[in-house]
Amino acid sequence: MLVKLDQWIPDADETLQGVIVDLDDMIPTSRGYQGAPSAVSPGLAALATACRTASIVSLLDGSNVMFAGTQTKIYKSGSTSWTDVTRTTSDYTGSSLSKWRFAQQGNITLAVNGIDICQKYDHSSASDFADLTAMPISYTAEAVGQFILVGDYIDPAGSVVTHDGWACSAIGDYTDWTADVNTQCVYGRLLDTPGPVIAVKRLGDYAIYYKRRSMYLARYVGTPSIWDFSMVSDIVGAVSHEAIAKVGTTHYFLSDDDFYAYDTASVTPISGQIKEWFNLNINNKYRTDTQALHDRINGWVYWFYVSGTGTSLNAYVVYNYRTQKWGKGTLAIEATSEYVAGARTYADFLLLYPTYAAFTGFTYGDLQASEGTPKPAVFDSTHTLKTITGTSTSSSITPNIIGDDEIKTLIRRVRPRYMLIPTSASMINYYADQAGETFTEDATTTQTSGKFDVIRSARWHRGKISFTGDVELMGLDVEARNAGRE
């Protein structure tokens, strides 16, 4: 009997063929499910305090620079250490909840946190960020075309807080924020729906403005209106700036009730049958802390969230947008980012990897001296950046329940269909004689010769298989036979 491992659907009937009842640290692939990559250090030292947000920015010459923000400082990454690039006049104030949002236009990086004066960094000449006093103190910012757009701002002219407001710089001049239709610097408000602007994110030539329970599409139309806003939804919005992942021409994001995809044509729910499970497992008090992370190579979007009674990011769900399937796992983090290794010298390698043992968990591509495709990364609870590219440490999967209300089945052997064989594996067998009753835990069996040998007769069977090391599998061959009705 082939038991397929189609997809994890915790809200579905557990007896449906192909349903994965439960899993941990497993992610869907194009062929099945694999153990989730572990977090490994690329060699950067830890930040002095907790990372709130981090971002990779791309310069005009094609190079990449990484910034990380704490409550009071901004750092720039090197190959092994961080350089404090906070403004020279003073540390930032921030707040217990403030996060830095970065926008890139040409070789200029702008940073806003909604509390401190907006910051600028000119990569052609600067060694530190500096105040950009002309720009409104903003909660969120984005570069779209020749403009910088902001949301939820304090007007620099009158110090008026406009939570539902939007504004754009003069065309081609990020330093000019004086309202003037001739320069195309304009200010406006989004009054059709209540609440402050949560995020502004670019999508092609458009700017998407998100509130908690609504969203708007902004099109550049030139003078006199400059930007034309149309409401996309008065029901769906994003819970935070960080909960939105841009993948090509689509935004993937978490709202108050579900996960969605938006491509300027439609807003589509994507959670399928994990919606109920997720809303029961997330600590809704901290829903707005959720942070998304895109793995470009594998086609995954992670959402790190606060689960159970936790108070900080401690778990994730992951969506494979190529197969439209879900996985989940546990990992305590402070913030998400992408990471691109900058050029390194032989001296850098000797410092980072003084012995052969130090290379454990890395692939050849991870150790390349030149820059390449950004890798998914997180800051862990020690404020250390780690890429999610390491060897899977441990994972588990629980396939659908098999059996029949009338006939008992004798299970003799279970053989996983691997695409990648793990270092070791074990299986706990569970059984019950009536649908709906609590399963009884049976023996734990260690995998030998690629199989689990079990002997159990019952009407209903369920197995939890745990793995050590990298693993990928697509199904199980279960040797079973009719054992009668009694």
C-alpha cells in the first residue's frame, strides 16, 4: 500500500489519502517534503544588542550592502564584523517597538523608524548616516521610480502627525519635500478606510499602500494629481511592513485573518487548509510582530511568528509558491533578512575557517568569495546573523491515518520512499479500534535497511516518523493485510 505525502493540511480529515496530519521542521519541495535547513553562521560577529530589522540594498554598480538596525543604532556589515554607521551627532531614540525601514534610490539609502529624523547614507561618500531634516519623519518608506514615497508621517512644515497620510518627494530629488505641483512633491490622505498606513511597498511601477484592514494601489499619473490612488480592498490589509514579501510581480503577506497573494490584478487567499490551525496557534497579541522572509533559490516564503504563549518570534510557517504547499517548524529569532557574502580575502577565510571542522554545514557555494544570489537569513537570540542554508538537524512527519471502521488491518512493515536518505530515522506507531478515540502509543522502531518493522493489528493506524540529518521523501510503502473484523 502506497501512502502518499501530498501536503500538510492540518484542517482536513485525517483519514484522507495524501494528507499530512502533522510535521515539524519540514518544507514542501517539487517532489515531496524535506527536512528544513538549519541556521548557520557565515562568520559575522554578533550585534551589540537585539536586531529590529535588517536589509540588503543594491547599488548602481551591482554590488550589495547590508544594514542592520537596533533601537538606537544602525550597522553596516563587513565580511566578519559590523561597522557602526549611526549618525555622528547622537544615537537614535527609537522606542521599545520601533523598527527601521530602508529604501534605496540609486546610491542613496534612506532609513525611517517613525520616531527619529529620517536618515540618509550616500554610498559614494558617506561613512555614517546623517539627518535628512527636510524629509517627513515617517513610519514606512519606499522608492518607486524617481520618487521616495512615505506613509504615516509627521509633516516637517507643521509637525502635524498624519497617520493615514501619504507623501512623495519632488521628482528626482529625495531631499525636496516642499509641496509643489511643479516639482511633483505632494501630500495626501487615505480616508476611505480607517487606520494608519502600515506599509508602502513597490510592485512594478506601482506603490501599494497597506493599512491593517485595507490596501490601495497608487499609480503615477503626472501633474496635477501626480499619484492616483484606487482602493484594492476595504477588508484585507497587512499586519505589518515586515509581514510582506515581494516575489517578482507578487506580494505575499499576512493579514488579520489569512495569508494572501496580490499581483495588482487580484487579492487571493493562499492558506488553504492551514488557516484555522494557524489562527489557533499564533499568539494574536503579537500578530503584528510577524516577519516574512523570501528564499529565492527554493521558491519559499517563510513567516516567523509568535506561537502559543510565547512573547517573541519562535516558530514559522513556510509556503512553497511553486507548488502552493505549506510546511512549518520552530526557530527562535529576532529579525529576518537576506544575506549576500561580500568579497573576501584569503586572510578572511583563514580567520573564519581556521580548521576543516569549521566548514561543517556549508556548501561550496556558501564559501565563494564573490557576491551572488541573496540567501535567506535571520538574527538569532544572540543577535548573530545566520543563513538558513545548513544541514537539517532534526525533523518529523505524521502521514494520514490509515484503516477501516469495519476491518482490522495488520501492519508489518513501513518503508519510506526517499529522494534523500537521512542519517537515521525512527517511527512511533499509534493505533485505535474506533474512529475518533484517542490513539494508543505503540512501540518506537529504529529504521534498519531502509524500513521500519512493526507488528500491530488494529482498525486504525498512525505513525510519526522522525529524522536526523538531511532528508527528502515523497511517500511510504506500507505492508498491510486484512486481519479480520474482530
